[in-house]
Amino acid sequence: MHAIIEFSGKQYKIEEGGSIKVPRVQGKVGTKVTINKILYMEVGNNKTIGSPFVVGEKLDGEIVSHGRERKVIVFKFKRRKGYQKKNTHRGEYTILKFGTLETAKKQKSVKKAVAPVSKKAKEKKEIEKKTKPKTSTKKSASPKTVSKKTTTTKIPKKKSTTTKKEKE
């Protein structure tokens, strides 16, 4: 029995009774964490594939511990420029433990009591519907006329082949 979940932009495979290491989650050790972004779930012979998530299913996990990862060195440089920067950081993580892979109990929807509507109120609503002017949501499409500018091409003047002597 296992499930694939999405948690903080990454995908994790959860097995029954297993634990996963995720980025830091706010909460004290022993606090319950509910995960509702389930991509795939297999419980017994029931296999459920979400599109993108399985609808209405939730998994409950428990925070076991918090910690910090090993130091990561970030070194930036540009060759032949004399530029060097060294930086380090330690990422924080949380370990979540999952017991049995059962779905969290769904909350039952509570139906609200609706007061009975009197006959006069029903008649008023019907009259309002009939007298209301209908508004159309579609815009009328008016044809747009596009006028193209006519372009004229200039014809270059030909040089006369007559010489000065002939002109005189």
C-alpha cells in the first residue's frame, strides 16, 4: 500500500508506516499534518489516479522531527576578472511519519433548514421574472470597414539623350 503526493512543489512516495523528509513545516513535534494533494493512491486492490489530484481524499501525517542539512558551499566566480564570491547555507527540513494509509474522514455536509416560502413571495418572484427586461450578453458585431491607402509609384524621369549642341 502506497501513495504519491505533492508537497511544496515536489513529489514524494509514501509507504504505509514510512516517513519522508520534506522542506521545513511550521509546527511542533507531534503535530498532525493533513495532505490533500494526492496524485495516486493504492490501498489493497483499489487504485486511484487523480487528474491532477484525487478528489476528496486526505492523508494524515505526524511531525517526527526538525533538522538542518549539511552545509552547501556556493562559489561564484568570473574568470580573468578577479571576481570571486563564496557563500554557504544549510537547508532546514522536517520528517513526516505516516501510519496506515487510510483516507482522512470526510466531513459530512450539514443541510441547512430552509424556511418555507409563502405563495405571495413565489408570485412576486414570478412577476419580477416576467417583467424584467432581458439583457443580451452578446455584443452585436458591426462590420468594420477598412480603407486601404492607395500607393502611387513614381516613375523616374528619363534623361534626354540630346546634347547641348543640338538644343541650341
